[in-house]
Amino acid sequence: MKVHLLEMRRAGIALRHKQIFDRFNHGNLGELTISESTDQGLHRLVHLARFTRGAYEETLFEPRLLWMNEGRFMLTGFQRRKTEDGIVEYAQSWLCLTEDAPDLPEGR
């Protein structure tokens, strides 16, 4: 499914609404898929939401649908990042807008 993706956190820190909903920030347009896979770190089956845009890929582990309305929906779960100190996991939410979603009003 093609969506515009807006991440609500950066490295685990919640972004201010002005940063997320800036009138010039339309999100990244890419392909969103949800599947199930075995996770080596958790040693079990996990649900995964994958967003790909060319070589760029983000994965949301254990995604849950929080709400859906007028071509928009919010997924929440956790992401992983590899850092110099090791692997870091943090909460993340994705606001997804389908191509037919109405524009968000200014100052949203």
C-alpha cells in the first residue's frame, strides 16, 4: 500500500507537533507492508510493519493500529537502531496518509 509516512519520534524522543506537521513536511512516500516473521533477538514470531522507499527501509516491530479515519491511520510499536553502544529499542508511532487522504489543515 502506498502511503506518506510521518514518524512521531526521532531516536525515541517525541517530536514537537510543529516539527511533525510543518506545512512543508509531507512525509516520505513509499510502500507499507505488514507481515509476520521470526525475530532472532526476541526468539519468537513477531508482526512487522515495513516501510520502503527505494533503498531506504524502516521497520516497526509489533505494530498496532491505534485509529483510522479518512485515509489516515496511526500505527504504534517499537523500532530498533544499531548504535556504537549496541542495539537500542524505542517506542515509535507512524502517522500514515494514503494517497487519497484529504490534506491536513495548516497548523495541524
